[in-house]
Amino acid sequence: MAEPSPTPASDQRTWQVLAHASAFIQFVSIPSFFGPLVVWLMKRDDPEVEPHAREALNFQLSLIIYFAAAVVIGIVLVLSIAGIVLIPLLLLLIGVLLVAEIIFAILGTLAASRGELYRYPLSLRLIKG
């Protein structure tokens, strides 16, 4: 006997989870914002999925801004004497951002699997709902 097709609610839950988990696409050398962007573009008309995709996408875009700012600050510091002291701190900050990205994406994925909307900390609300 054939398996029953997934109910709309379980299909939506799958897309909600995918919106957050798709950030791990970065581990195959694709920028982490690409996965949430694709889910958001495909499901932006779905009121159950769109908030999850928007949250994940906003967080990933925020991280791009934070990393870009760190690179600019790093370049300025390299050109100054303060760089000798501050470059290690900047590298530590970048490491913390990378770890936070992984942890928060996992927390978002787990929350979505329970049907809850996860609000990412440090996320700029660039895409409005």
C-alpha cells in the first residue's frame, strides 16, 4: 500500500525547518544566505513558512554585514600600530560570529521543528514582513 501524501501542515513544517537548516549550505561552499533566500522566494506567499524564511534570511544577511565590517576594521587595523594588539581580538570576534551562526541556525531549526518561530538575536530586520 502506498504511503499517504504529506498533509499541508507537515509540508509547511518541512519548509519551516528547511528555511533555518538551509544556512548549512555553506559547508558545500555556497554562501549561507542562499538557502534561506531560495526558501523565502519560493514560499513568501505562504503565511506559515514566510516568517521562518524571513527570519533566517535576515540573520544571514546581518552576518554578512558583520563580517564585512570586521574585514574593513581589520584592514584599518593592519595599517595602524593598534593592529598588533587588536587583530587577535578581531579574529576572536570573527570566530565567535561563526560559532554563533551555527548555534543559532541549529536553535532556529529545532524551534521550527516544534512549530515555533525563532527570533535570531543580533539580527537586523532588513526584510520586513
